[in-house]
Amino acid sequence: MKRLFPTIATLLALAPPALAQGALELPQALQALPGTLDWKSADLNYESAVRQLEAAQAALGFKWSGGADYTLRESGSNLTLSSTASLGVLPWSSSADAVRSAERALERAALTRREARNALYLALHNQYYGLRQAQTDLTIAQTTLALRERQLQIVSAQNQAGTATLSDLLTAQQNLDTARSGLVSAQGALELARLTLASTLGLSPQQLGNPVTAPEEPSLPGESLETLLQRALASRSDVLRSQSQLRDAEENLASAERDRLIPSAALSAGYSTSAASLSAGLNLKSGTASLSGAVPLVQGSGGTVQAQGWSLGLSLSVPIFDPVSDSRISTARTALQAAQQALETTRKAAELDVRQKYQNLQTARAAIAAARAGLNAANQSLRTAQARLQAGTGTSVDVQAAQLNQLQAQRNLEAALIQAQLAALALQNALGQDLTATLGGSK
């Protein structure tokens, strides 16, 4: 036993220095997510969709332009100033279609951002608890190495006394070598787990404290599975995105059919005097109304004399044979059918995903009971080994072995709790819940 304490002290000195740092609670780590690069990248993608909607709305809104026309002739020069204002007024205009399309694109961007945030939330839980498990594994590896060293000492002494064979000695030495290899592996896994979590949070490994938040046992949702399925179909990002894409396809088909049926027609009205002219127009195809005015500032003797008074105009072009428009309609109908099938496929996949996540949670919860039973058995074995040592019928090595089994049983129970908690979060994500609603960040 005297050699045990120097060995453990040496192993602890070899452990990563971050193990001696302060505590890192899970809520604290989660609150740092809005400042990470991945979170900000998701926000930027959403902001891009916002800007596109603003551009589409600007194209539909009021526009005003000014211009000048200057002509130089032998008889003199002409200079006319003009100004035109236009505004989309009809709901079937291409600009109005663009606005509606941009609005749906913004809805999809919000869904994609929610998916990205949820993925970060789940990844952080995995990494946080992965670091806790890696620390526990290092402790187990250290305890295992100390036990194997003690066992080798005993077998060596027995071999010298003639009560243990060379094969026993070689086996003990092999167990010690395996324990040393396991310790190196556990140290590397711990360092990698720390680097992974630090990278997600945008910190250096030296700034990262020890994860101290233990997993909790989750409960099953209070609703029935069928109720959960209905909630998922109404809230999941992939289903809502498919519905939005279906609306896009419906709008595209309606637009193609409208362009084929509505003639290219324009109404105009104007009034002209020798001092100025004013005209108004409405393009039925584009749905745009316009108002224009012109004022001649300089007019040579040979300038064109404008007719004075009112004027009305109508231009009309009816499509009779237009294979390009007919092809657009056929393409839009095919795209609509594909969108309908995609929505149905997405709904079926969503139902299957929710059922699978629900089953995973049930299985994980059942594993907790088995792990607790294993820990109870390990605790009883340790108490028995300690009692036998006090009674003189057991050895300290037996106690060490029982302590190692207890550490492993505790690790198994925490692993089962982690899996159950992660399964519960995965189910909430599958139901379309925003896991990050309490973390702040841009909405």
C-alpha cells in the first residue's frame, strides 16, 4: 500500500492542468452559445433573407426618377426636363409575387436558423457530458493502474516464494501494461474532449473549467404518442419548410397561368400644353401605375410642336400561340407535383423520427434502472470487502478491486442518465421545439 500513494500522486501530476481549474456549470456554458461563431453564422444567413425581403418590398414600392432630353440642331437647341413616378398597385404584379416569395424565403430562413441553433444546443450537451465522462474515465484508469501495480507486486512476491507460477507473473505484467495503455488513452480522450468543448464555446482549453452539472433523469412526455405526432407535424422545421416550398410551387403555377391568360395591355391618359405635359398609365401585365411629366425649358425655332389637349390610349396584345408560356405552365405543374410528394415524404419521415426518438427515450430510461441496480450491487460488494478486511479474512487488494468496480458502476449510471437526458432533448427537437428560446440572441 505504501507504493500506491506515490503512484496516484504521479498520475495526478500527469493529468491535464485544466482539471484543477474552476467549475463550469451547464447553464453557464449554454448562455455562452449566442456568442459562438456557429450561432452568429446562422444569424447572418437569416439577416440575408431579411435584406432580400426588404429589397423585394422596395421594388414594389414607390419609385421616382428624373431625366433630361437635349437636342442640338441647325435651327436651334431643345432641352426638356422630365420626371416619372411609378407604383405597383395590382396584386398579380411580378413585384408582388417577388415580395410573397421573399416572405416565404424568410420563413424558411427562420426555420433553418432554429435548426442550426438546436443542433448547437444538442452538440454542447454531448460535448459537456462527454467531458464529464472523460474525466471519470481518467479516474478509473488511474485506479485501475494502481490496482494492477499492487497485484503485480503480490504475484511477484508469491512467485519468489514458489506459490505463483511464471504464467501468473506474466499475466499480471500484461494486465499492468494494459492499464498503462488505458491511462494514456484516457488522458488523450480527456484532452480531446476539452479541446472540442472549448472550440465550440470559442475559448482556449485553459479557460475552460470542470463540468460540474450532473445529468438528471428525464420523464416521458405527458401526452400520448399520437398527440406528439400531431404536434410534430405542426411545428417541425422540415415539415413547415416543405409546406412553404409547396406554396412556392402553387404560386409559380398560378403566375405562369396568369401570364398566359392575361393580355399585355396598357392604359394611358395625358394632357399637354405648350408649357408642359402630364401623362398617367397603367400596365395591366406588370400591375404598375405610372405618372410622368415633362417641361420644355429651351425650344428652338425648328422644334417639334406638341399637340395640346387631352389624350387617351389603349394598347393590347393577346397571346394566341405562345409555346414558351405553355412550357412554363407544364414545368410549374410538374414542380407542384414534386413539392406535394416531397411534403408527403417529409411528413412520413417526421412521424418515423418522432416514433424512433420516443422509443429511444423509453429504452434509455429503462437502462437507468439496470445501472442503478449495478451500482447497488457494487456498493454491497465494497461493504463486504471492507468488512472482510476488518475481520482479517480479506485483503486490501480486494477492497481496491471493489472500489474500482464501484467507480465503474457509478460511471455506468451517469452514462445511462446522460443518454436518457440526450434522448429527451432529441425528442423535443424532433417535436419541433425551440430548445434555445431561453438563451437570448436575435429573434
